[in-house]
Amino acid sequence: MAREKNPETVPARKRAPRKRASAPAKDVAGPAFVDPQQRATLIARGAYFRAMERGFEPGHELEDWLAAEAQVDAELMRGTGETAHT
């Protein structure tokens, strides 16, 4: 049996829950965002110092670059934002 509608009662509208303001981001240690150009500069500086320690002996440019790249990325992942020159 169908239910009859009562014209005097208006269905109540449900309100959507209010959106809460997002909580401020906590300072969480994690990878620091660095502009790709800034990252390349850090890697180049690290590779330069590696070559300098070796007396700029030719033939190790790629090795210096890859080692400096690994060091910079490790520092960024730790979130220190500073790179050592070793």
C-alpha cells in the first residue's frame, strides 16, 4: 500500500557537514624540495670539490658527478638541506 503525501509537511533538508580549516602542516622531516636547477648546482659544486681533492686529474669526471649526485640526494632525503664537500 502506497504512503500518502501530506502537503503540510515539508521534508527537512539535510545539511552537508562544514568543511574544517585544514590544520597547519607539521614540520615533518622528509625530503626537502629543491628546484632542479638548484639541485644541479649543488651536484656540480660537489663534483668540483671531489675533483679538487684529487688534484683535477682527468678521466674521473663522471665518477665525481655520480658520487656528488648520490651525496646531494642523500642529504636532501635526510632533509638537512646542507651538503658536505667530501
